Amino acid sequence: MGYRTLQQCIDDLDRNGQLIRVTDEVDPRLEMAEIQRRVYCNGGPAVLFENVKNCSFPMVSNLFGTIERARFMFRDTIENVRRAIELKIEPNRAIQKPLRYIRAPLTAMAMRPKRVRRAAVTQHSTTISQLPHLISWPLDAGGFVTLPQVYSEDATKPGLNKSNLGMYRIQLTGNQYALDQQIGLHYQTHRSIGVHHKAAIEAGKPFRVNIFIGGTPSMTLSAVMPLPEGMSELTFAGALAGHRIRMKPIENGSHIYADADFCICGTVFPDQLLPEGPFGDHLGYYSLAHDFPVLQVEKVYHRKNAIWPFTVVGRPPQEDTVFGELIHELTGPIIPTVLPGVKAVHAVDAAGVHPLLLAIGSERYTPYNEPDRPQEILTQANAILGQGQLSLAKYLWIIDQGCVPDLDIHNIEMFLINFLQRVDWQRDLHFQTQTTIDTLDYSGSGFNQGSKLILAAAGSKKRNLSNELESISSIDWPTGFKNPQVALAGVLAIEGPKYSQNSTSEDVEKFCRAFQNNAAIDGFPLIVVVDDSEFCVKSLNNFLWMVFTRSDPAQDVHGIDSGVRQKHWGCRGSLVIDARIKPHHAPPLVEDPEITKRVDARAARNDALAKYL
């Protein structure tokens, strides 16, 4: 439905039984987040908290809590957007099937933002200290905005056409921020707002940033859409909302979203940085305190009866998982047109999205000499790593579609099994070292520093995979290694010595040397060294999360009977990934036991919320 306001969305969900109201007091410090995590986990409805402790504004969560509800909210427009994307991919379709695309011109018109003179969001003013201060995890440094729409314009070429709308977390309180005067902006240099930041530095002037909260849900989704650089997210939001997004010019030369519930207006001085964080992030760990830009707050607006939407991030899956599903539904068909030869790409949510990327490519070169050798898919892998947020991938596993024509990229277990049956570790590992990785990933050599690894597989099966411990029952494990467990066919998890401040990778290297020329372990071409092997193999999600969030390829990938040939590293035997927690890693997220007890008590009540706790 083409909602113009958040209130319209909430009323619609309420009428259709997809929202519950909580009227008793709930604390935005930890309690609200704990409730949200449980409601999401149990497939619950959106939740409107009408009585927020120490705050006069109601808060709503879990709007995007299920893919079915996300589709429901955009039910009147999503098909038109999908068809507009189809035309973007193949314009001739409009001639071939004119009736299917008859509404495409209307969709295009809705994409243009509209300048207006009046804005509901400017009806009332407040201060940062009066806004909701959501604290999701015990070590969070202060209150955060978790569903912000951060709007910026180029300081040298202002205007809607070159604007950027992104979702970058906002710290409202804590650390060294002057209350009501400064807030923290956590954005990374590779994002589009970073282009505006650089332009401001080069021009020697500040740039304006406005933070919108609420309004039509299409603005929230648009803020996380991976759109081409130079294309305003406002255009996509208009198409998804079914109407032109109303933007009001303001006296400082920028624009504000007229139908937002809240708007924080301010200025960023590019050379001013302050510590932001810690914050419990979507990898399942805390992102620690680092210097980030500061917004000098000038105005805080809100509309009458404003509602504050929020989400909670943490170890996936969480509500932001649904964003990824919906984005994939809309943009998945574009992948083959942008990346020729690539059939599918899947950023694995359970592994924190960016740490693990799976891809299906296609070998179209004439295989005169080595039909089983990855060739074109290596070109495709590098093309993938050159695309927007896909460039953040740390491990990229790519397989030739010709190996398994009906392989489903979302069936992760079968993808890995088919891959491990075909890969040649001596040849098919391609490292990129001394490079940048996701700012939120602390497995690398420093802040925003680490490595990447492309793993490629093509051709026929090269080995059979073992899925039983009996095949290795006679092995005497090196000192400190114990409790081997099968994670999935061909993958063994084993506990290693606890990694200490003085530890190095030497113990894993000793492990590898112990199995040189030992065929007994070859049925497990992938071995992962972990702190808790039973937890690792308890579920596929546990395995994916532990292995790929706790390892950096250049530091932590080892191999049995390994060596370097023409500067290419590989191994004859099993690949061994050291996925133990290291001293430089960020701490994992752990809930506050007192809050857990409090929410457990709520679960014992006989009310609409209790059944989802």
C-alpha cells in the first residue's frame, strides 16, 4: 500500500492483525531490544510500545519482521517496481509485452522527488535529550538511532539530483558528545556519503546532513538499497511508495523529508572526529570505539503524534535479514546483466553478510586443455569484488554452474558439499592481502584492514567426502587438539588450544605438519579449528558464524602439505581455517541476565505480547 506516513502503515497493520500494542511501561534501555529479538525470532507481528520509560514518544519495532509482512506493506507497488526493473534490464520487453508494462510510465513519474513549501515534520521542535534513546546491548556506549535515513548533498553541487540517502548508525548520547549539540555519524568511506565528505574536504567547507526517522517505509528500505552511484535513493523510494517523495527546501540550502516523523538537521565539519561506539552490531560482536564524523546539531523537528521506528541488530538472523531478502527479490535479476556470466550471488546472512559470499558463475571459454580448471569464473569473481557493497566480501566461494546445473545458491550446505567435491586446494585459492575489509570486521590485521580469499571450483568430482568420525577414529591428535566433530560432509571441526595474547599460528602449523602424507584425513578437505566444536556443529548457522566471522584469510588459512609455487600458495591436503577467538577480536554479544529475567517475567503473562516471548 502506498503509505505517505508511518502512522498510515501502523494503522493498516493494526487493521490486518499484524501489529500488537503494548500499553504498560517498557524501558528502551535493553528491555525493549530483548523483547524485539524474541518477537522477531518467533515470527511475531510489529510491536507498538505506547508507554516508553522516560520518553513521551511511542516506539515501534519489527515492521519488517517477516518477508510476508514486508511484501504486504508494499503490496500495491512492488510488482510495478519489479516490472520497472525488468525494463531496465531489457527495454525491448515493453514492445514484446505492452500490457504487462503499461503502468511503467506512471512508475517512472512517481520516482521524481517533489519540492514542497510545507512539511508536517516541522510542526514541532524538540531536543536530542527528549528523543528515544535505544540501548540494545549492555556495552553500547549510549542511545542509538537504528533505522535512520541519513540525507546529504554535495557541498559543491547541492540539490536533490546528487543527494545520498543511506542508513548509517547514529549515536545520540554518550562518549564525548556535547548533549543536545553533537551526535555521532558512523559511516564508512566506501559509502556514497563518503563522496560528499571528500568533496567537502577538497572545497574546504562543511556539508549539511539531515537525519530522517519514520515516514513511509519505502524511505527506510531505500536507505539500504544498493543503487548505482549517482542515482538518488529518493527516486527508488518514490516508485516503491507509489507517490513522489515530498522534500522541503530549508534555509541552510538543504532539503528535509516533509512526511518524516522526526528530522535532525545539522552540519558536518569534515576534519572534526570524535570516538563513536561501542555498539552491538550485525556480525554478532561489538564494533569498538573509533573516531568518526560528528554532526553539529542545529534543529530537531517532529510531526504531531510522531512515532519512533527502530530495529535491533546482533548475531543474525535479525530483522535486517528481511531487508536482504526483499532487496534480493527486487535486484536479483539484475546480477547477470551487470556481471556477465554470473548466474547468482548470495551474501550469507548467517555469516554476517560480508564475511561470506557465495556465487555461481559459468565457464564459457573453450576448454581445450584443462576442462576442470577454473578460468572464466576467476574473471567473474574479480568483477563481483568490484561491485559496490559486494566489494566488502572477505571469503568469496564461486562454482561453475556447469558442474551442477540445478544447484540452488540458497541451499548453503549443498553448495559447500558440491564445491568441496571439486576444488583443488593446490590451484584454486586466490588471496588478496594488505587490503581493506568491512569496518565492522575485527578479524583482520587492524581497523578496516585485512585480506580476501577467492575460492573457485569447476569440473567433475575429484573426491568423496566423509561424514563419519569412524573414518578418523585411529588418529592420535596433536597435543592440545581434541573433540573432533563433523560439521557437514567433508568438514571437520576440532577444538584447538586456547589462543592467548602470546599465541601465534604455530600450533595450527604444527597440526598441519602432523598430517603430511596421511591419507586418513583426506575425506575432510576442510578442517576448522575452533574453541567449541560441539557448538560449532550444532547447526549450520553456528558453523557459518564461527568460521567466517572469526578468521582472516591471510592470517588464519593454513593447509596440510602446503607450499608456494610461483608466488601462489596452496596445499595438497586439507585446508585448515583457524577460527578461534583471538585477543584482537571484538567481544561477542551477550545479553544482560537481569534483563533476560525481566522479559521472562513478561512472557509469563497472559497477554498478546507474551505468546511471542
